[in-house]
Amino acid sequence: MKAVITVTGRDNIGIIARVSTECAKYGANILDISQSVMRDYFAMIMLADIDALSIPFSEFVDNLSALGRGQGLDIHTMHEEIFNTMHRI
């Protein structure tokens, strides 16, 4: 199973490191990452393998959201299947 993680907010040092560390902490393996900085704004999309999560997916989602709130970022995490269904024509 995979998850799509989006991160947006004002750019600052260490965003990728903090999000990656949080993923690794719970056993999520980052498969792909795309990030961009537009003026002062940061945007990132990550695809993570969540088969080996050490906590329930809902807790993982909540923990990433809390990390974002603490850093002034919006972090949204959803199952790849839901993401694909939402974007299917």
C-alpha cells in the first residue's frame, strides 16, 4: 500500500528532513519525491510505501498533520487508492 503526502507552506530550512524523519520513524519508505520553491513558498509531494508502518495509518496521518502545524505547514496524507479515485476522470 502507498500513501501520497503533500506539504505546503512558507519555505524554511529542513522541511524535507523533518518530514522524511517522521516517515522513517514509523516505517514509511519514501519512494518518490518532488519539491518546488516558488518565491517564499514551499510545495512537496511524496509517494511513500506504508506496508511496514509501525502504527495505524490514521495515527500516521495525525502525526504528520501535527508536525506540519508545529512548523507552520499544511501536511496532508492519503492512501494512494483514494488519491487515484479522486483524480480519475
